[in-house]
Amino acid sequence: MSEINREAVAHLARLAHIEMTAGELDKMAGELDVIVDSIKSVQEAAGPDVPATSHPIPLANVFREDVVGETLTQEQALSGAPDSADGRFKVPAILDEE
């Protein structure tokens, strides 16, 4: 058994301003207890000769090459805009500028 109990969950819920019923506290305490115990068992299985990993298989560079493709001219980009001014998109102001 871990040190996660109903009182610890209630304390964390109060700190996070989360209202929980007695049933929810009991259920969450049980679920967190299972999670903590599972982590402990994994830590016991992984000895000092097992390196820590973030992925089960090694990752190669997963990014594609940054190749410039077809681009729109300024006129083409603005052609579908509802409004433009000085070669830019014109949008309604949303912030007050005082």
C-alpha cells in the first residue's frame, strides 16, 4: 500500500479548489494508490543496468526536410480576403487602444 489515502486526496482537492464528494474521495484515493503501487513495481523491475527511456524504440529524426514549395504572391493571398489595406489583411480591432 502506498501513502495515498483519503485524507491526502481531500487535502489536494482543497488546495486545487476542487469539490469532491466522499465517494469521489474514496474512489480517487483507491485509483491513485493503484497508480503509485504500479510505479513502485516498475521501479523495482528496472535495475541500475537498465537505462531510462522515454520511448520503447529508438527514434530517428522524425521531421521532414524543410523544403520551400509553391507560395502565394501577396496579391494571390489577399484575393480572397474580405478586406485589405496597404497590402495587408484588414481585420476589425478587438482591443481598445486608449
